[in-house]
Amino acid sequence: MNDNIATFIRFALVVGLITTSETWLIAAEPTTIVAFGDSTSPAQKQIPLTHSEQWQNFKQSERITDLTRCVPEDAFSEGRHHDKWKVFEYETAEFSGKCVSVGRESSAPDLTLKLGKQGWHAVYIGLSSITDLVRPAKNNVEVKFTSDSAYTRLSNRLNLGPQRRDMLEEVFLGAADLTDNDLQFSTVYQMPARIHYVKTVPLTDEEVARLLADRAQKTTKSAVATFDGYTWIHPFRPQNRADLAATFSAYRDSDFKTWWFQVGGADLVHHPSQVGNLMGGHLDTFPREVDREYVESVRHLHQQGIDPLKVAVEEAHRQEAEILVCLRAAGWKAAPPWEEFFMSDFYEAHPEWRCIDYDGTPTMHLSYAAEEVQDHLIEVYREALQRGADGAGFLFHRGMPMILWEEPFCQRFIKEHGDNPRDLAEDDPRVLQLRAKIVTQFVRKIRTMLDETSSQRGNAKRRLKLAVSTFSSRADNQKFGLDVERWIEEKLIDQIGIAWFAYYTSGLKSKSGDTAYYARITEGTNVKIFPFYVGWKMESADSLLKSVARDYDHGADGIAVWDPNQFVTWQKGHNPYWPLVSKLGHRQQIRAGSLIFKPTAIPLTRLGENHYSRWYPNTGF
């Protein structure tokens, strides 16, 4: 950091221009914003700026439009070859250049682009949409500064233009000191990509100071990210540690400083284990190609001595994020055709502990009324925590039921009440009470195991955290035995994710959780509440901002996002996704709407021989 920047930070902290709270934006805020008067409805809807226009010197930005400046020089070709980047000349209404392209079957080498810049810049990558003959196709490329430890995956998320014209999207990579710092590009497994330009915007000392202060402060770092233990592997076919680390690099400067990291299912895991087992680990034929890719990738990593869970823990701690190892309540066995892929060896070995419905129908769940089931999962946790995670999580919303009318439950009920629960109403209060008693017993066991782990690590005073996902309402919780209020009273848990999207609960209709209820029952305690949002269910920036602002008004401590970097239904071509979702802890900016930006959408006028016109060439195929 140069003396001017350091001086500005000291001065600004004294006079209040910047703080360690969330009272300022990461960069200069737009002069016209979306205002949310009561945090539930927009007072005006004006989005004046693209992301790069927020910087004071955006008019001094420069584009590198000839990507053949990259090295090595022999990485390029005028034709399609699996081990080369194909070169196209291209034109837009404003500029032209040479782009580089790879297809789905690429083994092209990594590229390095010398930037030749000094000082801090915001850096954007101009990526093209890719057509799947007549519609946009998924695309992905990995990009990093040479000073970074891992690549970041970037995509063009725009729709095609009129007459199916390809569109260039300007995707923000990050802000960095470019002194002796260049760019590198790498392909992504089975993902096409076309890189058209690199744009750099010089930053002022004041902007750098704000950026560095935002990275250093803790107040807004309140968001929770979930990782499902599956989709960080199968789309990307990781072959080494660096491939795994690329999953996490985008979170580095985000507000996601708590990670709920799932290892696969209940006892289905992707780390080397003596307790659980690898999904599909015994198979030589698979339900889907992605299932084969998952298993072959994990097998390869294990053969290389790479533990995926250990890598995740190391990457979280590298980013000063806390990571909790999470298990799923019903992740034991799936129905055909996944009956041998999603299959727990423990489940197969113990048919006597499977859940039985009220009418006598067996289900593909294990009953937590059998203490052996609880104790088995405690050992799964204990083994996983050897990798150094900061706690554990149990995801009740994936899924119910945990207890029905199987013999272990019925015998315990008869012992306590003298009646057979099969002769009572399904919702008899005593049935619900015993369910809650059993589930609370399991939660206590997790808490005890965490405390024992702290002692074994030589730091008994450190509390390892316990997170739980719960349901939309108190009634939903009671139905399935979740006595959340008791868990809070007994100081068993530390974090609650309100999972409104759980099957068999009221939230599927309301599409929301009762945040105010959870705020009331946690008031005056150390338990934090996080309403859930689903990355692939987010429909627009406007609706997201209104809902998040409302949850904050109702007492949320932060926001949890299920699969935050995996999204499908986000409005294509409206607002950039990650600059908003990665900053959901910035409450003032959420309410002001100043994290919403216009996309930079640049139509191509020519790509190679294709002069884009009203006559689309692919109609014959």
C-alpha cells in the first residue's frame, strides 16, 4: 500500500468518511439508485450504471482486444483442434479485435496475458455468448491474476440478441494491484468459451482505500454459503488440488464468511472414510454421465492423496471464513435409477431400522429412534472434523421423515405411555412430543461430540459451532420433532437456517419463512438466524432486494444462500448476479439498491465469416 492510500485510510477513519460498519459502498455509489422506502416496494426503478461506470476513471479504461497477445504463441490455431485455442477476427459497432475460442472437448493449454500496468485497476473480461445452434449454451472459463492462488470461473449470462446475434458481456474479475501482475486463462471441463477482450479501469487512491477497508471490515461478512458436496465436483472433473480450489476463489472478497459444507448425504461422503462411504463408489455403470464423472473424479483425487474435505477446510481458512461440516437428515438411499448410486452401506446393512409409515408401508429412510443410527452419524462427524473444520451442521430440510411408526419408535412409545402409537391419531400430541424428545437427544449428542472435539484439539474453551436448518414455521417444526426453542434454551445450537423450501412443509406454498418468529425466540441469545435463499430459484434483482431487506427488518442476522454460485433462473441480461449476491451483508446498500448494475451487453457485428444479419445461418441445421 502506498503512503497516499495509507494516509487516506487513517484520515477517513478519523473523520468518518469510511468506517468498519456497512455505511458506505465498496465503490462510488450511483447518483441515481433504486430506493426501497419501506424495504418492501421500490420507490423508483432507475439503474443508471454498468459495473465499470461506478469507478471515477472509467472513461480512462483501456481494452485489450487482441487475445493473440497471450503466450504461449503456439497455443493458437486458425482451425479447430482439441489442443489449441481457435482465433477469430471479430467486430462490434465500437471496436474490433481477435478473440480466442475453445469447444467442449478442449485440452488447450493455459494462456498468460501480459498487462503491463502499474497500480490498482478494476479488471473485466469480455466474454461472448455461445450458441447451441439456435439458443444460448452454457459457457465457462477460468481466469486469475498471476498473484492469485486459484482460478475464478466466469461465464457470459446474457441471452442472444435479435436474430440470435451473439452478445459480449463484461464480467468483473476483481480489483488488484497490476504492478508485476498479469492474467491467466484456463479451460473448464466440457465448457465452451470465447474470450474477446480484457478491460482495465485505473482506480483512484480513495477507491483503493474503500476497497481495502471493505475487505478488512467484518460487519458485513454475515452471509452463509452452502456447498452440496456434489456439484462442486461433477461439472468440473477436478484432477488436482488447484481444480478444487477454483470452486472457492470467487468467495474471497464476498460477504460469505460462513460456509455450511456438505459432504454428500447422511453418511455418504467424498473424503477418505472408515465410517461413511462414497456415493456410487462400487459401480461401473451409472444413472447419468455426471454421476460417473463425480465418482471417477473423487477416486482419482484419493489416488493422488488429495482429500476434498481437507482442501475445502484449508480454502475456507485461507479466506478467514468459518466452515461447518454438514450432514443431511435423509441422505441414505434414493429410488431407482439411483438406488445403487445414492446408497449408504450402513442403510443396506440395517433394514431393521428403516422407517415404517402409519399404514405399515416401509420407506427409504433410517429411523433416528434407533440410537445406533444417531451414534453412527456422530462417528461420521467425529471423523470429518479431524480435517479441522470449525463446527458441524445438520440439515433437517434434506429431508423428512426421520421418525415414523417403525418398531424402535413404537417400543419406546409403549414403554413411556403404555399405548401402541399405531392405534392413535397420526398427530396425537404424545407422538409429536416423543419425536421431539428423540431428535433433541440427537442434537445433544452432536453438541457433546463438538465439545469433546474441542478438548481433543487442546482448546476446550473454544466453542465449535452447531448449525441447523429448520422449517418455515413453528408448526412445521413441531410436526417433525424439531424443538428449536428447547435447543436454544439449552444452548445446543449457534446458527439457524430457515429453509422454507423443505418438502412436506408450509413453506413450499408460502415461499418464505417466519423470520420474525425466529427473531423472537433467539432474542437475547447468541444464536444467529439466516433466512434461506436458493441460488437457482432467484428470479430477479428487484425481488431479491425487496425480500432480503424485509428479512433484515424482521430481525435476520444474515442471509443464507443455497448453492450461491449455481443459478439458472436469474433474469438473463437484466442485472449482473454476483456483484449483488456476493454482497448480501451490505445492509444499507441492499436497502438503497446501489448494488444493482446494468449489464454491459455489446452486440457482435461480425465473428469470422459470420456477418450478423437478419438472416440467421443455422436455420438449416
